[in-house]
Amino acid sequence: MSGHDTSLVEVDGPWTHRAVSAGGTRFHVAEAGEGPLVLLLHGFPQFWWSWHHQLVSLADAGYRAVAVDLRGYGGSDKPPRGYDLITLAGDAAGLVRALGEANAVVCGHDWGGLLAWTTAVYHPKIVQRLAVVGAPHPLRLRQSVLGDPRGQGWATRHTFGFQVPMWPERRLVRDDGELAGRLLRDWSGPGWPDERTERFARKAVQIPGTAHCALEYHRWLIRSQARPDGIRYAHRMRTPIQAPTLQLHGDLDTCTLPASAQGSGRYVAAPYRWKLIEGTGHFPHQERPRAFDAQLLGWLADPEPDS
């Protein structure tokens, strides 16, 4: 099933829209600026729009910012499989090459963050620097869920609820995508989302195929734990990350608790920086874009980006 009607997600702005093919999959991207490539990977339940502030700020700062609709989302293809983090990391690496670059700063939020961590391990030559937002290292996330069932385990209950077939898909699109809007509100700090962002997220989750594909990410994460592919993945993810890493997190995040994300630095052998963005929940790049951009751009401009 292909998602080639991109009119809904082709929001006008100081960026251009186009399709990029990588590994036989067609991706919709929004891009702005010229300079070193920064690949922006969104989370659930959103699409490239989650990075619209950063498309502008990164372009203004002399970067080429490219925000992609992940596999299964927005205007990108919605193939029946490939929603494991290994395949998705291959998508990200393929996109960097398809955009004509040898490597990039890879910046991911939420699921895009888990995917960014994975890309840094599986395709280390592609990731020049790594920035993750609201996303613990996948092994740290696993420890947090198992070690803190009342905290991170409870915060992750939606992922467990998504394991049953069919019903979660219907729930996600019901009432004009109301659940997508509620998740944005529940996981953010006060005063967000704005009406436009919520409307976009609710419409985007109703694009045919998107609800199912988005939930397949969550299903793989849980079901693979005891399977050979998941065990191999967990073993491989112990490989120390060699790219300078910035980890940004909202201090009010109720989806991935700050305590669950802290400690991810043990998997990074390169310079590592951890910063909390005050007054923000799970979406700091959208809730307080100026505070977020100050951290991201300051780190990108720093030739020795240690703590």
C-alpha cells in the first residue's frame, strides 16, 4: 500500500517538498537551507511537521535541514513490513546517501530517536553526530520499563495496549483522530499543542494505512524481545556509539520519564551532552522551540561538544 497522496502533508512554508527513494521505498521530505545535512526524524503520532520550527532555524544557521516522513507515515510509502528498528535504520542511512551525502547529523524525536540511536550503531559511518530528543537509548529504555514498572512501565502502557490486533487501529482513527490529539496533550507540558499542530496530527494519522503502520513499530518493539531478531538487536546495541551525542529531554515528560532517559550516556564512547529543557514535556522542540534550538545549534557549532 503506497501513500502517494501527499497533498494533506505538503504544508506550505519556507521549505520545499519532494519525494526521495531509498532502498526501494519512497519517502516524502521537507527541506530547507544549504550546508551540512541534518536529517530530522519525527516520532509518534506525528509526521515531518513536528520539525517545522527547526527546518527554519537550522536553515538560518547554515545547515541543510531535511525532515522526513518515516516509513508508514504521511506522504511516504506504507509497505506491509519493515517496522523493526534495524530496517528503519537502513531507511535513514539510505536517505542520507539518496540526498547525496556521505554522512549527516541525525536528529530524532521519540520513535525517530530510537531509530537515530539504532542508526548510529548499525551505520556508524553515516552518523557524523547524533541528537536525540525524548528518547532513551533502546537498552536503557528496556531497563527502565523492567526496572521501574510503576514509573516507566506505566508510562509505556500505550505500547502494551497497542499489541492487540485491529482494535488499536480503529481507536486511533476514531472521532477524527481524537486519540492522536489526546496523546499530544497528555504527554506535553502546559499550553501545547497549538490548534494547528493538533489538527495536522489528527488528519495525518487518518491517512489510509498510517494507523496500522505506526502501531507496527510498537508491536515489533515488544514482540521481538524474546525472538532471535530482537535478541540479536539487543546484543548489537551494546556497541559503543562513536559519534558525538546530544540528548535533550523535557523535564515534564510523562511519556518517557527523564529518569528513564538518563544513563543512556553509558552507551556513548564519544563526547556526550545531556540537557533538560525546562517547562516542556515530550515535545520540547515544538513546545519551546527557541530554548530547544539554542541547545541544538550551540552544540552543532561547538567543535569539541563535550558536556
